[in-house]
Amino acid sequence: MTSNTNTLERERGILIVLSGPSGVGKGTVCAALRNCSPDIVYSVSATTRAPRQGEVEGVNYFFKTREQFQQLIDTDEVLEWAEYVGNYYGTPRRFVEDTLRAGQDVILEIEVQGALKVKQKFPEGVFIFLLPPSLDELQNRIVTRGTETDEVIRSRMSVAVDEIRLMEHYDYAIINDRVETACSKIQSILAAEHCKKDRMYPKVIQWIGEVN
Amino acid sequence: MTSNTNTLERERGILIVLSGPSGVGKGTVCAALRNCSPDIVYSVSATTRAPRQGEVEGVNYFFKTREQFQQLIDTDEVLEWAEYVGNYYGTPRRFVEDTLRAGQDVILEIEVQGALKVKQKFPEGVFIFLLPPSLDELQNRIVTRGTETDEVIRSRMSVAVDEIRLMEHYDYAIINDRVETACSKIQSILAAEHCKKDRMYPKVIQWIGEVN
């Protein structure tokens, strides 16, 4: 027995998919997490829209032509994609895979439908659903300008409630009452997932196999 | 909608079962956890042995006669039990159940075989397996007095390796390299388990049901 062979090395990274209804504060939580967990790598999206002043390839986006993006779709190289205002946006599989293989955790912040598409292609991800502290509070966040008609508010709340129903397909749910608390819970989930028996068992079996 | 009905209340507590091979340091980790997580309630065992000076009923043990203990066994009121040196020791189900129902988390530190018995009767518990940093290190911990024969050491290591194989039946595995790190991982697992979707979903469904 030598310490080199029978100690456990750090395993493959984990993909965390953070989602939740419109207005719940996914972006704010993700931005805060960037500060408190600098080791987590943020998934970089691909897009066909033109780079804006100061945007850097591979940092803000992977900039693609329409043809290049279509090829990513055709070769199953995007975990999900959607078209907004005439441009494609999507999550390149390779960036995620390469980062995980290097032992780093990746976080992907995405709306509810996109997250479910990712789950189909990447079921080993850890899917976290962000909830508002209450439906009243979600309504407050949805009514941003105070100029919305009752009908618009009702319609947005109805969409949000339908989105909340989809938490059924997620692994975890976190209430976004305080951003710091939500971040701390995401950190806990990540730490716990790294301790899952299924992640540790194959190595331990190899480890004790060397004794017998 | 009122805030009283559509916010989420804290759910039922979680039973954590902490186990691992002889010599891995379960007791040390549990004692440290008592300091850093004073909210976790420690499972109190029942025993037929006589109270020692200073031991308090319901704090150190629940002291039982042999007949009372036998009745606990017969009525399925112990999650596991064993006989050592002519006395019964076991984990009373009611103490665990009452504490969980009051919304408090419970931790039970127990050897590997006992933990598996608990799992049969209480599968909803969270089973954490403590691993040594390496097999060399476990051997160092097993060879406590330095007077053991090679045969005794080999036999103890063989038992320990057989116990490690049983981690297969656990939910999580933690390497006890530093006590503080192990405690922090247990805390993360507990926080993550409280965020499990299955624990949150029924309440959220009730919550959004009130809107429609």
C-alpha cells in the first residue's frame, strides 16, 4: 500500500442548472454566487447575434454564424437552444464537458423550459429550482414598473405559477428570501453532491481492491 | 392570497445516521458536530445496564429493565438493538420520531451493522459513511498501542475493509481527513437534504393551489 494509490482524488466536476420562474431573481443569485464561490465556472452560451462593444469571445459568448450554430444543433453539440428576436442562443455541450472533465463545477442559469431540455440531454446534472419567498412577493417582483394592467399582471402570474409546477422535475428547491442564504444553500448542495456515495464508491472499491 | 398561507414553513426534521469502520473517528466527528451545530439533536440510546454516577435518564441513556427492553423489541419500538457484555443497547424509535416531528434534525452515531438495521426500519434517514483518508491512515488508527501482533492487525484491517464495502448501502461518503472538514460536509448534506424537491414539492403545490 502506498499513499499515492489508496487516497482518493477529486472527481469529475458537477453541472448545476439553476432555474426558476421569471422574476424570481436567478440572475441576482448567480451574480452573488460568482463572488462567494469563485471556483464555480459559469457556462458560456453560444449566440448568432453580433458581439457588442467590449464583449469577448469565449467569455461573454461564443459568437457563431447562423451556419455554424445550425451545425452545432445538427451534431447534438448544444444542450438546449432557442431563438429570440431572430438570433439563436444555446448552451454548447463541449464547454460544459471539458470543464467538468477538468474537475471543475459548472453553473448554468437558465429559464424553466431550457432547463428541462438540458435535463433530457444531461440527466446527471443537478437541477435546482429557485422559488420566491411567497406568491405575493413574486407578484411584487413581476409588477416592476407599476404601470401594468391587471390583465397583464394576472397573465404573468399565471405563467409564473405554471413554471413553478415544473419544479417537480428538479432535484432541489431553494427559497430566494435572501440572496446570501440562497447562495449558501447552493454551495451546500454542491458540497453534498460531491459526497454522494455513487460518486465515491467506484474509487473506494478500487482502493480496497488493492489490499486484497 | 395572504402571506400566512402562501409562505413555506419549515418541514419535519431529518434523521442523519453517521457510521463507518472501527477506528475512523465517528465519535470525534460527532463530538465536534455537537459544538458547531448545536441545533442537531443527538439520538439517546436505551440500555439495560445500570446508570453510572452522574448519568441522567433521557440525557445519557434511557435506562430500562430487561423486561422493558424486551417489550420495546417485541413492539418494534427500537430501530436497532444489540447485546454487549450481557446488556441490551438500542435506539428507541419514539425519541427519534418525536424529535423529527417537532422539526428538529437528529443524528445517530452507530457502527456499520447497526446502521444497516436502522436503514431497514427507517429508510427515509440520510445515511453517511465516514471514510479514513487512506487505508494506511486507518491502519495507524487501528494500531493504537503498538503492541498488537501482525496477525491481530491483519485481522482488524480485514474487518475494516469488509465494513468499508458496506458503504454501498449508504447515501453519502465523507473522508475524515480533518474533523472540521468532515463536520462542514455533514452540515452541507443536512442543508442540501432540506432543499430536496420531494420535501418542498407538496407544500408548494398546496401553496399554488390556493391561487387557482
